[in-house]
Amino acid sequence: MIFFYKLKTWIARFMEGRYGPDQFGIFTLIAGLVLSVLSGFIGLPVLGLLGTSLYIYTLFRLFSRNRSKRIAENQKYLSLSSDTKTKARQFVLRQKNRKEYRYFRCPQCKVLLRMKRGTGEKEITCAKCQHQFRQKA
């Protein structure tokens, strides 16, 4: 029991001031695992090498003392993954509602708008930039 307590305190002291795990680190770890497994099934050693390099990069980030750079990397990953998730969710919703609505973009601000199908040509005002234009449903 004393051994585990000493090990726990040693690890806590070692990790003091280091960055530790975050969402980007978890992503790189899982991506490395997937690439390593694919390498075993497909037989491409390049994938295994790429997976191993992702493991090493994950360990580098985990034990790094440069917290500001690791936080910036994680924030960039979170913003990119959030954008990707939002776009995927919107795409699924558009596909689900494609028989009821017609989707199009505002010519000025490029925001995505929708209009009920079968309403003919209408004068539309963009909710974001107040630009008025004609659109056929």
C-alpha cells in the first residue's frame, strides 16, 4: 500500500507544471490507434509509422511545460471540430428537410437561408444583413 502511495506522489510531483491531457491529445491518441490498427489490417507500414508518430506527439503534448502553446493548439482544434460538427449537423438537417424546404445563401453575407418549396418567386430579406433579393423556391 505504501508503494502505491509513493508512486502516486511521485507522479503528482512529476506532472506539476506540465500540461496534461486535453481533447486534442485524446483525438491524436485515438487517431494513432486507428492508424496502427489499419496498418495491421491493410499491411501498409506507412500507416503504422504515422500512428506511432501520433503517439509520440501525444506524449510530447502531455508532458510539455509550454502551457500557452498547448492551450492555443487545443483551442484551434476545438474551434475546427466545432465547425465541422455544426456543418455536419446542418447537412443532415438539410437532407432530412429537402422535400419541404429549399436552401440557398444570401448573395451579400453568404448566410444559409431556407424557403418553403412551392411558394414561387418571392422577395426575401436576409435576417442577418437585411439585404433584399428575389429568390424562387
